[in-house]
Amino acid sequence: MSTSKPAAPGYSTATYRLFDDKADFAKKAEGIAVGLTVGSWTELPQVAKQRMEPYLGQVVSVQAHEPENAAPGERYADITIAYPDLNFSRDIPALLVTTFGKLSMDGRIKLLDLNPSSAFLEAFSGPKFGMQGVREKLGVTDRPLLMSIFKSVIGYDLPNLHEQFLQQALGGVDLIKDDEILFENPLTPLERRVETCVDAAREAEKVTGQKLIYFTNLTGPTSKLRENARRAIDAGANGLLFNVLAYGHDALTELANDSSINVPIAAHPALAGAYYPSPYHGIAAPLLLGKLVRIAGADLSLFPSPYGSVVMPKEENLAVQANLLDPSLPLKAAFPVPSAGIHPGLVPLIMRDFGEAVVVNAGGGVHGHAQGAAAGGRAFRQAIDAVQAGVGLSEYANDHEELRLAIERWGVREA
Ligand code: 1AE
């Protein structure tokens, strides 16, 4: 069964996948459209109906998938509902609560996508720098960027942090991010941590000639986020890492809208596994970590790749990327950063699937190199060079020792 009509201007649409073995999907769709807007409809007198009409949700489409021999649990429908913008304020919490608040707890239903109206989107400025702005800051326009992640930071002091930063930077990475689990602590307090890392960045730049962005983990209670962001920036931070799902997309919007927080923001996906992996519940990854994160204002979005240690299916991964880059959204594009368990031997796959509009990001894959983190960074840069030159990694490794050792440790998966 399939019904479809276009959403009118002034409406934002939500698409759901609803699993139910017996339901009349058309009725269910009507129930959602009415239940999440005016509440009841059929019982209303005509005059009240007329008054409520502008606030009533509309069923846009119902695409039922009910194969003849569907096993129990496999019957579902994709349902799109249009919600009047009149019903909610122009912020992500209002959009999410309207479209999926109570509904998220009502049976086996997953929010697949949201298409906010242009009026809704006008309230958002999106990424301040975006993919292009980050590239311009670094002066790198002709290859994927390379990011490395601090590892083993808890329990370490400032000199250790300095050394770790320096080694990563000497390897030729463009971006270095704090580990998302590094919070305010007595050994590496915020300003001292930033100053230490910025010192190490300057030291490395004298050797590599390369500019670098350091994404300091922005932490603390929500009420202190702005203040902490400014403290970090005043101490020299030129990027911020933000655990967007722990705080909510709206907190990211607040940071991105603040003109004094004038550095790129990288959104970390910590907690995302509580939202997207189930086919039956939650919010789909392309929406959660792609579209919403970009609307909220992240310049980079991290998410698990299809290749490494924490895996997201490739189709979903590419849909996250598509939403971060989608030119039909009136916002700057955000950098996709497929992450977790990435090593140099995966670079051909990453570049095959994501092209050059990608950040190659690794923690263990840099620090775990047999000759240390600087060599780990160089191995990644060599892998990127090899793919750009159209040469197989194993062949390129014949006269690139760092890459050879990386392949010896982790292997290679050619595209
Ligand atoms: C999906 C986020 C990945 C991340 O933040 C992280 O720390 C990855 O580390 P590695 O590359 O798996 O060691």
C-alpha cells in the first residue's frame, strides 16, 4: 500500500518506520498526525475543527512493506507526517519533542528523517566555518585532512600531555582532538592543558611548517559551557570538541550562535549507540549525527565508520556523509569524520567511499605504531599520498618505512 502527497510550505515533515504485525498503517498514520498535534479531531464540533485546522498534522505518505510471507515482526510501514510550523518554536528540542517526543515510546517505531521547513531552518546559522573554512584555516585544500586523538590521558600530567601532543603533531596531522573522556581534573586543568598543547603545536610547526587545530574537550555543566569555551579560547584553543548528545543538540546551537566562540567545533558521537543502532527504536544515524548536528552548528561530525572497531553499516555511514554535505540545506557543509579503530591500511577504503571530503581520524592507529606516534602520523600521510597517486599501499610501502611498519601491524584493505 502506498499513499503520497507533497508537504505544504510552513510544514516540517518527519518520516518514521513503524513495525507492527497487524496494524492498519493508514489509521496509525492518522493517529500520529492528530495525536501529536491537536490531540483529538473526530469528536470536535465543526466550528472547533475549523479553528484547529491550521494546527493539525497531515499524513503525507504511507509506504507499507508487507510481503506475503512476512515472518512475525517484519511487517512495517514508512510513514511521513507534516507538522505545522505554527505548533512549535524554532529550536531543535521543540522539533524533536513535537515529532517524536511521546511517540518514541509508543511501540516499535524509529525516527528516520526530519525535513524542517525553510522557515524553521532560517533560525539556524549552522557551522560557522564548515568544511571549507576549516580547510582555509589550515591551508590544506588538496587532500583529506588527518586527525589524531590523544590516548591515555587520564592520570597523566602536563609534561606528558606536551610530549604526546608534540609527537602527534610531528607526524604531520592537521587536527588533534582531546579524548572525549578527558574532563576537568587537577593534573591537566583547562587553561594549563590548552597552553601546554598550544606550546607543543608551535614547537612542531617549526619542524613541519604545518598549521594545526587543537580541539579541546569542552566540558562541565551546561550553565558553564560558554564560560569554559571562552576560557579555553582565551588560553589559545583554536578548536573545541563537544559531546553533543550528552548535552543535546540545542547546547551546540547555543555555542555555534555565540560570536565570541569563534573556533571550529567538532561534535563527538558519545552516547549515539543509545539512539541509532536498533532498527525498531531511536533516531537514525544520518539524522542524529548528520543533519541535526550540522543544523545545530558542528563544523565536523565524528561517527563510527564501516571499517574499524566500532562499526556502523556502510549505507548509513554514507547517508550521514550525504546529510553533512547536502547542498540543498542552506548551511555550510560539515566535515564527515568516520572514526574508531582506523589504521593506515584502511585509508584506501575511506577515500574510495568518502572521496577527499573527509577527515581520516585515528587514536590507536597513530599511537600504536611500532616507532611511536610521529611515525604513526607519517604512515597515515603516506597512505593518503599513495591513494592520491593511484599506487597500492603495499607497493608504496616498499620505500616508505612508516607505512610498511603500519601495514605489518594492521594489514591493508585495498579498495
Ligand atoms: C567514534 C569516535 C571515535 C573516537 O573518539 C576515538 O577515540 C577513537 O579512537 P581509536 O581511533 O579507535 O583509537
